[in-house]
Amino acid sequence: MSDVRRCTVCGRTLRDPASRARGTGPVCARKLRKLCKKARRQLLPVADVPAGPYL
């Protein structure tokens, strides 16, 4: 694990050792988790993807 001094998302200084190990501050980490959760919900299941001429 690297010891990052600034948030890789917003660039703010990281003070907490856990945040430094993660590379993001708590606010940015929360926002990233929400974005990932939203993206997973929007993905279609494989059975619902229409078959094209190349499949």
C-alpha cells in the first residue's frame, strides 16, 4: 500500500492514516461508492441484451 498525501479525486490533503492508505478522503470515498452502486444498478443483465449480428 502506498502512503498518498493528497486525495486522488479532489487533491485535498489527507490527514487520517486510513484515508492515506486508501488514497481518497472520506467524502470522496462515499461519493465513489454511490457512483459505483448506481452504475451497477443501471447495467442490464446479460439475458436482456439484444443479440446483434455479431453474436
